[in-house]
Amino acid sequence: MIVTLTPNPSIDRAVFVDDLVRGAVHRATGSRVDPGGKGVNVSRALAAQGAATTAVLPTGGPEGHLLQELLDEAGVAHRGVPVSGPVRMNISVLEPDGTTTKLNEPGPVLSDVEVEALVATTLEQSAGAAWVVGCGSLPPGAPADLYATLVTRVRGRGGRVAIDSSGAPLAAAVAARPHLVKPNHEELAELVGHSLPTLEDVRAAARDLVTEGIETVAVSLGSDGALLVTAESVIHARATISAPLSTVGAGDCMLAGLLHALSSGLPAGDALATGVLWGAAAVTLPGSRVPAPADLRGISVQLTHDPDLSRTLAH
């Protein structure tokens, strides 16, 4: 069982256009609506692959009701925490070559009581869970140390906790020493305060986090794959997708695959390969769809325990 906490979930509406032109009127070629937010996406990816998961999230306003209905339709077990403000609705505009333009609302303003209810509900659901995962941005009103509090309380109960966030919430969580963090390239650079142009720079930054007490640092690198760093190993994995449709949620699917494999007892390299496979499969799907088992077929993952660290990264 993997329990996810998404403090700022969303309704994700994807709109497909032939070519996005600023200021122009467009006729959409299609659209779809999915439940969204990083932790929600992790749970959706796990559920689509038949893995046990529960998503904890705030559910305010009519958008919150719709979000729960969409999760029910997707077969994702969830525990909603009522809040006074409405859940946000985000819009992604997708072009045929996979270019994605996102418009994200800020989300509901949470009170201290609502924040505590989210954390408490997550802890209630996490009894016996292999992992507890705190994911995504924080809504207005939520303290920057929300994930740090989650880390401290999960660790205090003997649980394992992973964090996927950015900015001040990630920095605060890192200080509380989660077992695993999954920043992307830009988020890791922001965390360490300088650019990371090569794979060696990413490795060095990740190893510093390991030295500070984080067991596993998994860095998603977009088209450059992903790098996993522990005290014992540096592992790189990559999958090439020739016809990408959407990058929305790909990193979340990668994290889902990684944690599922780790909780199944697979070694770090195989777990990273599983994560990259799930993330690559997500890129082949429209909008924020998550891959089912059939979507994983035919995707080759290149895995190495001795990567070329001099490689310059695309981002």
C-alpha cells in the first residue's frame, strides 16, 4: 500500500489545438478532464497498474465533488478532507508535437485546522503502508513546513516517507530527512542554489543530499531520463519516445513506478528502470492520462550503473 497526500489537487482539463497562437481564437480538436495534482497522479498511476493505494486530498466546492467522482471512475481509493474553499481547476493546452502550455490556479486557502486534518488523515490511512508520499505545491495558507511535519510524524511512527515538491516546502522537508526525494532538474538546481548543466553536477548535488541523511535521491531529467543516487550507487536510466503526446504527469508516473518497485523488493536499478518505463509510457498518452499495463509494452529502457557523468543535459 502506498498512501499519497496532495494538499493542492486539481481538476485537470486538457485542450488539444493544432497550433497555439497567443491572442488568437482557437478551435479545439479535442479535450479531456482528469483528476490532477502530483499525489493524485501517483495514486492514479498505481491504481492503473493494479497496485494498492489511497489518495488523501482536500475536497472543497463543486470542483471537489467532481474530483471525487473522477477518482471513483478511475478506481482510485481516496479519503477526502472537507475544506471551505474550492479545489482548483487547471488547464493544459497541448499541441500535436507534445508542446504543453499550462495554466494553474492557486487553489483554496487552507486554515490551520484544515491543514492539520489533512496530515492527521494521512497518518490514519498510513498504518501498514510501505510508503507515504507528500506531493506537489502547497495551496495558499498552508505553512511551508507542511511536508516537513509530515516527514517527522511518519518517521516517528516508523514509516517510510517520500517527498516530491519544490521551493521552500521541499527545502523544509529535506531538513526533516525523508527517506526519498524526487526533484526534477530545475527543482534540484533551485534547492542547491546553482545551475546543474551536466550529469556530474546533478550527481554531486544529489550526493550532498544523501550525505545530509536522505537515503535515495531520484532526479527526473526529462528527455535525459533520470538519475538515482544512494550512498552506494549512481544509476541512470533513459527511454526514448519518438512521438510524445503530453508531458503532464510523467514525473508523477515515474515516482509511482519507482516506489511500487521498491515496495515490491526490487533493487534500486530495477526500481529506477520501472519508474522511467512508467514515466515514458505516460508521455505517449494524451493529457494527463496514466499508463495501464498495455501502455508499457514496446518501450525500451536503457539502464547503466556507470553513466557518462560528463554528459551535458538538455535543460
